[in-house]
Amino acid sequence: MTVLALAITDASGLDRLAAPPEFAGITAGRLHFGGEFCETLLPTAAGLKRALAAAETFGLAFTLATPIVSDAGLARLDRLLPLLPPGTEVTANDWGFLRRLRDHFPDLVPTAGRLLCKQVKDPRLPSAEWTRLQPHGIHAPGFTAMLARLGCRRIEMDVAPFATEADFHSPSMAVSVHAPFGFTTKGRSCRIGSLALPTSGKFAIGHDCRKECLRFQSAATRPDAATADLATVQRGNTLFYRHATEMAATLRAAAAAGAVERVILAGDWP
Amino acid sequence: MRIVTPISAAAEIAPLAEAGADEFYCGIVPPDWTARFRSSGVNRRLFGNFATYAELEEATATAHDKGCSLSLVLNAPHYAAEQAEAAIELAYRFAAFGGDGLIVGDIGLLAQLAERGPGLRLHASSLLSCRNSEAAALYGEIGAHRVIFPRDITPAEMARVIVANPATEFEAFILNDGCVFEEGSCHTIHLPGRLGGPICLDGYQSAHARVDDQPLSPTETDALAANDEAHRRWLWYRFSCGFATTEDGLPFGPCGLCALPTLAAHGVTAVKIAGREGNTARKVKSVEMVRAVRDRIAAGETPAAITEHARGLRRRPDLCDSDYMCYYPEV
């Protein structure tokens, strides 16, 4: 049976738990908390404690979502992880952080995030033929062996353009799928995060920002496009696409077939 | 510090070695791969590849004749099971030609090559997004001899990674080809121009909005417009200042020459010139620029003098002053 989770990136979005959404008649039973795309959005200890308390209040299981991190980010995570009860699930989108979890936090449950589960997700593709160019290897033996080596028993995926139900059938991993948005690409350089910076310092990496991504997002369109794109939005450093009707149907079919154990529904973020 | 240089033809090796290249890297899309998979997705790039095994064999021999090494890119972001097996077969064929190393972008393939590959040196590609010490340690644990840093990492961050992994070699970008997004997190295809080309070069228009559904204030509207204008300028720099060169052929665009003394001091083993698809003249000029700066480090010049020389190479200090043309502006 498919479980529904609600993804909240920032503690300011936790009030959404008061009215959790439904998907196919299922109410959310888990909170995915934290940002997958930017180290700056790692929660504070206070924010993480608030999220843990909110999950407990609403009777939700808890997952901490994390991004690619520098060594400074790893150090921040080292301070946050002891706040998690043993057995808590942690989604890692960084191979180094997965190693750290394996070696230093064996009481936590690692999951491979969607940044690690690579597949072609270009919202501009005119046909399924293009996905054949580089077929994904999410269920390939080499990749799943690496995940097993790092203690992962669950992966997170997106619904790629032209995805088929078979894409979600893993021989060895529980599969979680994000909906109704997939991510296409992300930068470390952040356009909106440069809003308050002087001109010469804009778009450089590693600077402090004012977390403008929590206030603004941008619809991205190609007026001269030769193809019909999926609806595309930029939030923070990341470009997302919204599932088309047939993609949502594919996800429902995969869930009905038992291939998708969890659907992670976007809360305060695409 | 070794200079790692792209090639797309064996004939490029001699002039590039003469200019100062120490290591070469190349890709191949062999006909049997295309026939088997109806795809040219052997590596990250659809263009700038050898088309035959004979070219790869000739390039390997030529590189060795010049005292240089040659690595083959197997740096597609991901390989399905069948493609991974074909990539391993390709690695064995390259080893039989005398090839030196493999640059690998898929962690599963990297591990498989370490376990049952032909024993060539393994370089963890920038597509594996090594931003921290643990990631480098993992790639070393799997079997990587060298880790190639992604573009979006600061020299200070590199230093921490290098210090924590003394048995591993590290390579950093030094010239050309600036991705807007992180290569290792980019799930797009560089489409043909008629379909938009690379997504970061595509003509996207942005309509900004507040996420609380309130209208943008005039102040916010103005700030966003100014930021967008700065971003357009930044993109121009990121894409080699309109893919231009100086009158004597030195390429503009993403550059870390000023940072070379810092990278050397941090223990970076090799610096990478990007752009397999570029023309030979661009590659030669790129190598010459890096070599000119490296020679000054070897001669014991001060970092300030080296920086002044690097900034003067293109005789366009105004472009350097923008900070937008730098891989490592913090240096």
C-alpha cells in the first residue's frame, strides 16, 4: 500500500501540516522535512526541533531531507543528527554524506535522494526517443550494489518525462516518488539568492543570501520553443517541471501495481 | 601541476603537447555502440568524440610518443545495466591499446570498473559532485586514483578535501566552458539548436512572483529586474564572453588562472582545460596560457606577480574586474 508523505522545506511551512493534503484518497502519514537543493537551507537546531515536534503532534513519521554539502555543511549536519531519534530516516543527496551516515550514524536510516538517482528529466523533450539516448541506471546492478554498500534500502525518484510504469519497479529497493513536480537541474550559483548582493558579488558560490527562495519563485517559459514544454518553474537554484496528466497517470498506475511504496507530495516548495 | 587537455582528434596531440599539455582526455562513440543501442550516449558529450577504434588507438600511441598520458571519458551521468557492461568492454579495449585512465561519471560504473575492469587508473568525474572530504574518501574507497572537483567549489573547500585525503590526486577546472548549473545535478540533454540547445543557453523568460501570492512591490520589481539584467551579463561571461577570443586567439570565458598559485599551494595535482568540442587553436592557446602561469610558479615568482601576469594575458583587465569571468572569484 502506498504511503503519502508531505514535503516541507523550511520550518516556516510547518503550519501546512494542520490541513494535510490527500492523494488518491490517502492522507499524509509522514513528514519529509528539509531542503534537498541548497546547503543554506539546512535547518537550524531550533527549526529541526520544531519540525520533530510538529510531526509528533500530527502523528507523522519523520524524514530529514538534506542537500549536497561542503565540509562546512557536513559539520552542521553532525550537530543536527544527534537530535534525531534512533531509526529516523535521513534522505541524502550527497555521496559523501551517505558515507558519513554509514560510518558515524548507524542508528539512522539512510535513503538515496533524487539527486543521486539520475535520469534524463528535460522538460523540453519532444518525444520519448530522446530518453533512449541515456537510459537511466537507477535499478542497474552496479548502482544498487553501491546503495546497498552504503546501507540504503530506499531510493527517491522523480517521474521523468515519458516515464513508464517499469521505471519504478526496483528489484531491491523501496521506491519513493516525488509529486507533482520533478527537478530538472540545479546550480550552486543562485540567481534569486543574489538579489541583495552587490553586482560584482552576484552569482558567486558560497556567499550568504537572504533566503529569497522562500519568498519568490519564477515561471520559466520559452516563447520561441519548437516544442510544447512541461510547465516549468524556477525556485531558488533549481528548475522544476510539473507533471503532465499522463505522467500523473503513470505514477498512479505504478503505485497501484505496488512499485511505489511512498509518494512525497510537495508542500511549501515545488 | 599537470595540465589536462581535451582532444577530439589524434592530430591535435602534437601541437598541444608542444604547447605544454601533460595529459589528454578524449571520448569515443564507436559504431558498434551506436548499432547496439541506437544511441550515441557513450559519454556526456554528443560531439567532439572519436568515431572509430582506430582513431583511439592512434591517439593513445601518439600521446605516449609525446610523453603524455591519455584518458578515456566514460562520463555519462548514468548507465543502464547493458550500457554499463558495454562501457566495461570499451575500457578493456582501451586498455589493450595501451590507454592510461578512465574518467567515470556514474558511481556504479566506477565501482564495477574498480572490481572487474582492466586495471587502468580511475578518475572520478566532476559529474560525481565531490564537494566534501567524505565524498572524496568514498571515491577513493571504491578505487578512484583521482577526483576531479566540480566547477562550483571554492579553493578553500578544495583545501579541506585534499588535506583529508592525502592518498588521492585532485584535479580542478582552470579554463573554458562554464556550466550555469551543476553538471552532476543536471538531468537535461544538450539538445540540437532547433530544439533549444543546452537548457542554460535556451531563451527562457522568467515571470517572478511572490510565493505568498501577494503582488510584487515596486521595490521588489525593480530589484528583480536589476538582478535579471546582471544575470544576463553573467551568462555572457559564463559562455566565454559571447564565445569570443582576443585578437591573438586567447579564449575569454571561465578562467582560474589567477588562482593557479593557490590551487598549487593547496595540493591540486592537475588542472583541467574543458572543451573537447572546441577547435584546435582554442585548445592550443588555452594550454599556452596555463603553461605561462605555471612556469612562473615553478620559477618562484610571487603570487602577486603571477596574478598580475595572468590578468594581463588577454589585455582586458576590465573583463577580469567584473568578477564574472572567474571560476574562483574569491581568490
